[in-house]
Amino acid sequence: MDYSEISILKAQSHDPVSLEQVQRSLDPSAVILEYVVADPRSYCLVISKTDARIVALADKQSIEA
């Protein structure tokens, strides 16, 4: 895949990007997984071209073990 075509990756870190912009930029077969590891719960944000959801995971200590 030619990542230079994904303009969303060129956004500067201080420029907010909407979920819709991220989804529009994704290839139909691509998925973004963003992990938030914390106590008492951790989460995985799953973003695809057509869906976005938050999946609850175990706590930080369980994951790091």
C-alpha cells in the first residue's frame, strides 16, 4: 500500500481529525487499533471504514503480566 496517499497521516498532531475523516481515508480492508491501557479497565478503539467501536479489555496489571 502506498501510504503517501493517506492524507490523514499528514495531519499535524495539534490538528483534530474527525472520526469520519479517518474512516474516509481507510482502505476497505484496513483497521486501526488504538489501545488505552489503564486501571481499572483498558480499552481498544477499533476503527474500520464502516464501523467504530470500543472493546473493553482487562486491567493494566493483567495485560502487562
